[in-house]
Amino acid sequence: MELLPRHFCHDDRRLLQAWRRVARAAGMRLSELPKSKGSNAQPIIWLESSAVNPGVAVRYLSAGVHGDEPAAAWGLLGWAEQHVERLRHQPIILFPCLNPEGLRANNRLDVRGQDLNRCFHQARHPVCSRWRRVLADRRLSLAICLHEDYDAQGCYVYELQRRADAHWGAALLAQAATQDLPVDPRREIDGMRAQKGVIQRHRVPTHLPGLPEAIVLHQLGCEVSLTFETPSEFSLDHRVAAQARFIEAAMQRQDEEESA
Ligand SMILES: [Zn+2]
């Protein structure tokens, strides 16, 4: 993957241009959510592959919910540029950057000063309500939500599985991690028990002030919801590459699941 010049990493316009190229190359339909009033940022876009048909189980990918986590957005783009054939032939819906104002300003919060990842349950939220409309009535097989974490000491994954016997996290991390960007060794992450970088849940936690994307996707019936995090203090290039490796590892795991 090409190295990403540091001064590009909050350039939402450049990111959008690159996604327009990907959409053309992969024959994906690109749509825009209506822009918020007075926004100078690029629109929130979403892409849908031509293999998405009614009743078909869809794979969902997203990045850029938090604007100060650039490797997630660029890692998703890097993965897409390398896997145009997947995007052409598999049923995939993706949101490349759900908070372009935040990315542009290097700000975790959205243009309203809110943490978008605590708003996905809100029926009247200007972004989340439209997001939900895109996903309503879809059958979701896999969701990958991409993030970064300033406290992280390596990469980790938060895994929400509907099947009690399914454990993907450790194998996926083994493929995403490298010597330069290892698995997060902490035993507790964000107040949750972690084992070798994996936080696993089969039920939704009840104590949260608002709902993150991955939990709402789980509630919408998604079989496997993965939130992948790279450590913000590590090299940008290593983080971008780890994001792309994680996505491809999860896609391959889902391929195996579907061919079994
Ligand atoms: Zn985040």
C-alpha cells in the first residue's frame, strides 16, 4: 500500500475523490446523505455494490465516526483500492467517513459537538436516522466498524457475536498485527475484560449513555459485529496497513463461513 503523506490524513476532499474513483472502478452506486446546514466539509457518502439485492445478506463496513482517528478512514480506502473485485462481486455496503467535519477538524466529535458513536439509537438524529433508513430491512451478515484509540498499546477488537460458538477475534488480530503494531496486551480495555486484544460479548451491555454503531447493527440482526481499534500513538502508516489487513482477514473469514 502507498504511504499516506501526513498532511493528507485530514483531507476529507481528497478522501472523497478517492472513493469516487473506487466506486467507478468497482461499479458501485455512490449516494450522499443530505449535508448538515452550513457545513464546509464534504458530504457523507455511502457505497453499495451491484451484488446487493433484496434478501441477500450484506457485509457492512464503516469508518470516520470519530474525526481524530484517521487511520481507520484511510485503511478502509486502502483495503478497497486493493480489493476492487470483492466490491464488484460481493454484497457490500460501506460508509467511508461518517463524520467528515470531524475528520477535517481532527476532532472526535461531530459538527454538533456530539460523539456520534453514542447517537446511533436516536430516531431523530440528522445522520443516524438517515443511516438507519439505508440499513432498514437489510439482512446483515458481517459488520466491521473501524476506530482508533489513544490509550491503546496495540490493536484490539470488540466482538459482538450472535452465535455463542463463534470466536473470530484472536485469529483476525493475528493476521492484522505485526511486530511494529502488536496486539494490545492490556487485561482490561475501556473497563471491559480483554484477553489478548479481544473483548467478546454475546449480549448488549445495558449501562451505556447512548448506543454505538456496532451495538445498533447487532440489534438490527447483524450476525457478527466487529469494532477494530488501532493505537493512535503508533506510526500512521502501520496503523493504516493494520486496518486494511484486519478488514481483509474478516472478509476471508466470512468467505469461509459462507462456503461451509
Ligand atoms: Zn473511535
